[in-house]
Amino acid sequence: MAADEPLVLGIETSCDETGVGIVHGTTLLADAIASSVDTHARFGGVVPEIASRAHLEAMVPTIERALKTAGISAGDLDGIAVTAGPGLAGALLVGVSAAKAYAYALGKPLYGVNHLASHICVDQLEHGKLPEPTMALLVSGGHSSLLLSADITSDVRPMGATIDDAAGEAFDKIARVLDLGFPGGPVIDRLAREGDPKAIAFPRGLSGAKDPAYDFSFSGLKTAVARWIEAKRAAGEEVPVRDVAASFQEAVVDVLTRKAVRACKDEGVDHLMIGGGVAANSRLRALAQERCERAGIRLRVPRPGLCTDNGAMVAALGAEMVARGRAASDLELSADSSLPVTDPHVPGAHAHGHSHDHDHVHEVSKENLYS
């Protein structure tokens, strides 16, 4: 571990996980997480107000736990990174406020970074430096995106995205129809292993010749699966839960992997990185591996614990910002619930010498938060 590599603490609060990670260059020193998922389970989804309050309670103890695990004191840090967006506005605000407080108190630079770019960058902690360019398929409860990253700190280009439900959302909704509880991803993955993926021919969204090559749609699939289940129940027949889970999962991962490999080929990129919570899905990993091998593409997928939301990914991107000399954010940094992926980080007003624009952005995002 080189002594001159940046030591950065990252804070992630975009949804229901309070994540605090500490990295030294591309080496992970601590990854502390406090999750409020159980509190949301009885509501069948994430309740923003509950998530924000849980972040508030967990923030300081989680930061202290991470520092202790890493064996460092806060004064040793070279910077503080935080998810500035996208995510739930109230939840983001807690993380951004905490990061600003720590940065100000410690006199350390602050880096407001993008949640999606962080999901790509986390792979550096496991497989070393990201090749440039990298094609990334990000699949989670809120996002299904194909992104081309030429430089993770400054150049991330959206190739395709979901036009309706994200893949993770579809998993949650089908799990609800099958009475399997929340979150739906892990339980469907488990049941699907015992089912037949070819049992039911569910539709593949946006797979026609005239459909957008890299965009995703899971709304039609979700409706088709729900109707199939309803028809079975209406006829008084038993629903073959394992076969439904396997066939539904296959329809999702078939489209995701096919489009991702196609984007790699079209752009001449020989690396595919898969991240986000759904990247923990065993069938997605297996099918992606199979298709990438056939196409001569190297697949990089972080271990499941780094795929779901965590502070390590934010610290990883923060460390990359420091290493590449990117401009720090200023203390007026605002949470932006719809921060575009084309902004891997939010530089301060003086980075480009036009503070007026930044103030305008700040005001607009403040309005978003309270409207």
C-alpha cells in the first residue's frame, strides 16, 4: 500500500442503508453499514421519512465504527466523500449534512459524488483499477442503466436506461404478488434455483428489431407475470412459485445481459462491469459470465456485499477524485435527488470560476427538496 495514496471516508445515505466506508487508494479498510430494511419490510417498500430518521440515528455510531475498524483517527483522513444524489431527498440530506459537518470540523476537502458512478468505481476495491473505457450495467431497486465510463471522475455517458420500472422494483413487485415479502430479489433468486426457467414464456421487454437497442422496460413483464398468477388463482389451481420465480428471473436477466453484451460489441469495449443491488443475483452473474466469455469480453462483478448500497463505493470514488486532483465541492453542497449520471461529482463554485451558476443550481435543488 503506497503511503501517498489518498485515505478517504465515504458516506452513503441515498436510500435505506447508512453506509460508511474508508479506503486507502484502492484498498478497503472499513465498510460499516446500518440498515433500516427491516423497519420498512412491514410497509412493503422503503418509507422515506423512516429512512431519514434511521440515518440520523445511525450516522455518528456508524462513522465511529468505521474509523475504529480501519484503525485510524478522523484527523488522518485526506478527504470526506458523500453521495450527493441521486436518491431520496430527505435521506441524502442527512448524509450530505453529516459530511459537511465532518469536513468543516476536520478542515478536510469535501467531495459530493454520484451514487451511480460510485457503484461502478467500487469494483476497483476488488479487481484493481478500472480499465478505460468500461461499460457498466447498473441494476438496482431504483436504476437499470447501461453506462460507458471513459473516466469515472469526469466522463460517464448514459447508453440506455429503464423507461419504466427498474429491475429491482420488478423483483419486489413480483415477490409481493407471490406473498414472498420484501425485499424480493434474494428470495426470488433462492426459489428460482429450484424452478424451471423455461416453464413459462414470459415476455422480453424492448427486444424487437425496432426497439431502442440499449433501453430496458420491465413494466410489461411485471404485468404479464401478475396476470398469469391471477389466472391460476382464479382457476383454483396452485401457483408453481419456483417455476414462476425462475421464468420471471430468466426474462429479466436475459434482456439485461443481451443488451449489455451488445453495447460492448457496438462500442468496441472489451470490459463489462455489473453493479448495483441486483448484481448480487446468482443467475445474472452466471448468464453474464457465459455470454461475455462467448463474446470475448472480460466480466467484472464485485462481491455481493459491495453490489448493494455501501459507503465503500463512495469512498472509492472519493479517493479517485483526490488521486486525479479533481476539484473539491464547497460547503454549500446541496443534495440533488435527481443528480444526472453525467455528473460523477459536484465540484465547488470556484472550480470553474463561475459561482453564480452554482448558486442557481443550489437554489433549484433546494426547491426540489421542499416542493
